[in-house]
Amino acid sequence: MHKITMTERTRRILRRGGVWTYLLAMLIAAAGTVIILALLMNIFTRKQEATAPHQRIVEVTEDTIDPAVWGINWPRQYDSYMRTVDYERTRYGGSDAIPKQKLDKDPWLRDMWSGFAFALDYREARGHAYMLADQDHTERIKQRSQPGACLHCHSSVLPAYRYAGDGDIQKGFEIVNSMTWNEARNMTDDHREMLIDHPASCVDCHDPDTMKLRVTRPAFKEGIRQYKASKGIHDYDVNRDASRHDMRSFSCAQCHVEYYFTKPDNQLVYPWHKGIKVEEIEAYYDEIDFFDWEHGITGGKMLKAQHPEFELWKQGVHAQAGVSCADCHMPYRRVGAMKVSDHHVRSPLLDVAASCQTCHNVPEAELLYRAHTTQDRTRALIDRAGEAMMDMIDAIVDAKRAGATDEQLAEALGYQRKATWRLDFVYSENSMGFHAPQESARILGESMDYSRRAVASALRVKADPQGEPREVERAPIEGVTPDEKAPPMPSPGRS
């Protein structure tokens, strides 16, 4: 039998009472081994996560519009999307339990939009979860007939298009556009299930089979094709030709844009045939002799800007530097080995670290100061442009009362159209100038200039009126939604 003996060195350690040192060394070596094994296992697990970013527990299809169903497969994205119900504010906007009434904050808006539905009710926009419920409750819907075309951007509407068009989305889009809001909103399928029941959802931006970003809105597909053609790029198909990085902006631009409805069939069109700058869109409207409404005080043929975030952002430094909408409004989050886009879509100023400091190695306070300075200056220009606009309306009214004819006032009314279109373009865009500060200042400067030109023109014809004096009454202020009847809080999964 082999006799086990200790080495002379070990016997010396033990004789010196070093047994504890020996045991400690063994424990450290064992602990180190365990730590290294755990690290290797963690690395392996994270690599596996990266190769399989999600598990398909349930099937989702083109007709799956409820985000809660998608959330079973993609819980991280759904959890952040759920937070679009949160109440958060920045200096110039945000989401509140009772959305703030802009007509009260800026009373001159009622005169600027006199005779148009926006003079009835115009509240601050809330998070994406509210887009359908807020539209349901606005006085613009309750007091005026609005087209089903509005659902293009206020809902997850693809199943309704598909049903109305017997599987043809473009045909269904045209049919739903021509309906009234109430008719389209209450559409049901063959099983009497509601077809419009959710705000914009996962399926509107993601292919349910591959999860690739995509464009689903027919008006944007045609609009971007027209815009590219104006730049010499013909036969542009956004889902075929756009890069993934492009899609991180185009998926947002499906709705955050200027648009108009054709008459009389209310087809939704993005007016990018000559370009997307304010004067290029205006030139297109002039060419087709389009106007949104006749002004309730002056009778001028007016244009109403909607929410041209995409158009203004394209003129700014971030767009020129290749920064997409999602980079700032849906910044990446690190979750294990994966990068996940934050679907809590909101102002970058509410999360400067993730949205801004990934590129700008500047303290948060300094970045906020820069953003607020830009917005404060834009707001000051808006106030001055609003004052000039009111002076313009007063001058036109005075000229009418003095006996100026419509022919005499044609020049002043043309300036009114230009001035209010530009003021509205910046006011109704939701960044308060931040998307393109210099472009915003240029547009507001032109607005003030056209307002002052209109005043001068009206004063000239007032001095030499060629008609009979006319009584001019301002359109009455119609009911604005009382705060106690403001839109309620929906669930992100239900409108």
C-alpha cells in the first residue's frame, strides 16, 4: 500500500502554525474559481440572449392591434410603452390629467383661426396612449363634422382599411377618408367587433413576422414618394428603399407632419410635391388654389398648419448630422446583452442622460439651459408675431368698415394668408423651435413682415375706399370643453 506523506515544506508550514493560512489560500482559490465560472456562465447567457432577443409565446398578425398581446412577446418594450400615460411636463408642454387649453393661454389664437374648428378647442397634446381618446372628446369633433381621415393618425387603423377595401389597404384608406369621423370610428367587422379600438400600436410601425420597422400609412407612402421626386429621385418606395436608420424617423413621420384634405371627398394628402419647407408647401397650395377655410373676420382664404415636426426637423442641425427622431425621443436602453429602444416616447428634455449625453459630453444643466434658451427665444418671437397678426386683422377690419372693397383688400388678404400660415407653422409644431431654431426664427420673421405689409396695404386702401362702409363682426367664440369634461385617462391598450 502506498504511504501518503507530506512534503517537507508543508510540514514546516504546519509546524509554524500556518494551517489557517493554508486553508485560507485554498478558500480564495476556490472562490476565485466559482467567480470565474459564474462570469463565464453569465457571458454565455448574455450571448444567448443576443441571439434570441425575444420568445414568441403568442402569434401576432397584421390584425393584432392590441399592444397588450404584443407585450406578451416583447415585455420590455410594452412596459415602457405603458408609461406614455404618465403625467410629465417640460417648460413648453407635457402630459397632464387635464390637458391645458391653449386658447386660454394665447387668446389671439381664436382670432387667428376665427371661423375654423381649432377656434373651438385646442389643447396641449398628451402621450401616445391618449391620441384616440383625446380626439373623441375634443369640441372640434363634437361641434363640427370631421372626416374619417383623422383616424389615419389617431388610431391603429389598418384592420379598418383592410376591411373597408376587401383586403386592399389603399382602397380602404380612400373609403374611410370619405366617411365622417363617427361613421369610421364605429366601424365593425362581420362579427360586430369594433375595428377602431386602439391608439397607434405596435403593428403600425413593426412587421409582425420580422419586427422590422416599416411604414404602413398610405398618405406618407405617397407623400415621401412625391418629396423624393421633387429631389430628382423617382419611383421611391419607402419600405423598399429606406435604410433602417431612415425608418427610425420615417415611422414617426407617418403622422407628425403637415397635411390637408382634398375637397369634397376628404382624401388625406401630404403636400410635399414641391418640397417640405414652409414656402415650398405654400407654393403647392397656391398652385392648386387650396384653402382650409374662409376667415371668420376678414373673409381671407386661409391655410391651417397641422403639426409639421418632420418638416421642421429636416431643416435643423440634428437631421443634418444624421440624428433620427428615435435617437432622441426613444433612446436605446441596455438590457443585458441587448439594446432596446425605449418606447416611452416623450421629450428628450425629460431624460437628458439617455437622449442627449450619449453625444454631447456636457453637463445636464448646461444642455437644459441651451434648449430652454432656444425655446424661450422662439416663444418671444411667437408672441411678437401674434401681436403683428392681431394688428393686421384690426387694420383689415378698419378698412372694410371704411368702405374698402374686396378687390382693394386682395393684397392685404394675400399677406394675411402668408403671415398666419408661417406663424401657425411654428406655433403648431411641437418643439417650440428646438428642431430647427434658425429656420423657426426665419419663418416667424417672415410672418411679422407679411403682417406689417398687410397693415400698410390696408391703410392705403382705407384712405381711398371705393365701396360702401361695411359692418364687420367678429365670429362669436363658441363653447370650449370645460376642464371637468376634459378627456379622461385611457389605458394604453384601450382607448
